[in-house]
Amino acid sequence: MKLQPESKKELTRIACGTAICTAVMWVIFAALHLVGWAKFDSTVILGSLIGSAVAIGNFAGICFVVQKVIDEQDEKRRKATLQASYNIRMLLQALWVVIAIAAPCFQPFAGALPLLFPRVTIYYLQITGKYKPLAPAGPSVDVSVEDDAEPAPEPEAEPRDEGGET
């Protein structure tokens, strides 16, 4: 399946933002290493590179699945596909976090933190006005949850005095 141009554009923006955030994280780790508060070695680099790849892959998964279900006519099947995709993507991210924590070849914090970078990128794009979510296409529809379509009776103008506390 080929991504639509708009999806490619958003995926590229997320990938670039994640790369920038990863570079900033490396600078922070290097600064903390200079003062002796953290190690900056290959475990930080490897963990952050794989964590960034998982984060970008998660966003790419969103793009592919949403593009796939747009043409689906059956609402239940569309929701089931989206839910299955969400569950699989969350499971893969959780699996990566467990591996990043358990494996000694990864720095746990540097491995898990990049999973938040796409969200940081989206916030940055929204704050700077470079990304605006699409507005709903049609006018909003007021949906009643009541069975009958008759309006409720108007309340009385004068409150009734039926006793009770004053």
C-alpha cells in the first residue's frame, strides 16, 4: 500500500521532529555526563535510535491503517480494524519498553523517552500554527436521545409553593 501525499507529509514531519528531539536528548545526556550525573555511551545512542524507530513506526502504522479503513463500508469492521491496530501498536510499544529496561545494551530512559517525541512534535506544530486539525466537514447535528420528537413542556413561570424548607 502506498501512502497518500498528505500522510507522507505528516509522517515526514513526525520523523523530523522525532529526530530533532532525539538529538536534543543526546545533548542533554552529554551535558549530564560532563557533570557526572549520567552516562552518555553507546547504550544511550542505541536505545534512543531504536526507540525513535518504534515511535515513527507507530505513527506510520496509524497512517497505513487509517488510509486502509477509509474505504471500508462496514462500520463495525472499520472500528474492529482500528481497535486491532491500536492494540497491536500499543503492545509493540510496551514490548519495546520492557526490552529497553531489561536488556543491558540499552539505556532504559533513552529507549523509552522517544516514544513521547511524536506527541511533542504535534504539540509544537499546533502551537506554532503549522498544524491545524481539520474542522468537521458538515454542520453539527443535534441528536436527541429521547424516543419521541416532541419538545419538553415549558416550565411554569411562577415557582409553586408546596411547602418544605425555606
